[in-house]
Amino acid sequence: MEDAFQNLSSGLEAPALRHFLITPNDSEDLPTRPRALYCNTAGFVAIRDVDGTDFIYAVTPGMILPIRVQRVLETGTTATVVGWC
């Protein structure tokens, strides 16, 4: 398939190229820091940012959290989320 944009750099404003299901973990950082989190189900998402600050977001299906998280914590997370890279 031809990609008319293959020779352009992909900034943070560009659409993601990859996605991966996130398994929340209280002790392990994500293997790849995503551009954003996409919420598949309603519930709560507990995140840790790059400064080590933890916060819990109430989310709905289809919601996008435009933050590059360091970790999605198991404790406090009830929603299913996908990382966009």
C-alpha cells in the first residue's frame, strides 16, 4: 500500500501509527510510552506521569486521554485501555 506521508516526520499532533492493549501494573512502567490512551470500557484509569504523580480519571467508552503516561496502575484501574503510539 502506498503511503504518501512516509517521508514526513510524525509529530505528536499526527495520528498514531500503532496501538497496544495495556495491562495495568503497579510496579512496572509501560514498555512504550503512548501518545494517548483510548478507553474501550467505562470505569477508572489510574495513571502515573513522568514526574511520578499518580491520578485517577473517570472514563467512558471512546474517551481519549491525551497524556503520555509512564505507567497505568492496577490499583484503581477498572477500565480497559489501549495505548496509541
